[in-house]
Amino acid sequence: MVELNYTVWIQMANFLLLIFILNFLLYKPVLKIIERRNKKIEESNEEVMSLDETIERKIAEYEEKIRQARAAAVAQRDEIEEEGTEQGKVITGKVRDEISKKMEAFKADMQKEVDEAMGVLRDQTRTIAGEISEKVLGRGI
């Protein structure tokens, strides 16, 4: 059976003294280390979150710049196409005008040549008609 004597009190005192010594030598330093580690983890998590936010913001800015660049490129392409279309219309108009002028000049030249040919043919027709008449009639006209 267990006897309750002064050794129980000594063991209790030893136990309390051991708890007190272990508290200072083991528990508090371990708790401080754990607390520091938790602080570092928390700071690291905050830094990671901050970096994530920065990255997301920069990605959004980059995508916005890309969108603006694409919009500017499309606008510039449309402007160039419109400018090309306008220049094409101007060039086509000039060519049509030139063709019209050349056709008119060609028609005038052709008419002039036709008139000259008709004049030559009239003269030759009169001469030939006179010669045929002289041969048919057998006398000069």
C-alpha cells in the first residue's frame, strides 16, 4: 500500500521544481521558436499574397496594353485600307479621264483620217469615173 509521508511532499516539490525548470529551459524557448516560425510563415504568406496581387495587376496592365495595341493596329490598318481605297479611286478616275481623252483624240484622228481617205477616194472616184465614161462612150468628157 502507498504510504503518505514526507517523501510525497518531496516528490511533489521535485515535480513542481522540474515543471518550473522545464518551463524556462524547454517550453518557453520552444514556444518562442514556434512563434517566430509562425511569424515568418505569416510574413511569407503576406509577401506571397502581395506578390500575387502585384503579378495579377501587372498581367491586367499587360493585357490592357495588348488590347490597346491591337485596337490601334486595327484602326491603323483600317485607315491604311481607306487611304488605299481613296488613292485607288483617284488613280482609277485619272486613268478613266486619260482613257476618255485618248479615246476622243483617237476618234478625232480616225475621223480626220477617214475624211482624208474619203477626200482621196472622191478624187480617185471622179478620175476613175471619168476614165470609165471615156472608155464606155469612146470619147473624152
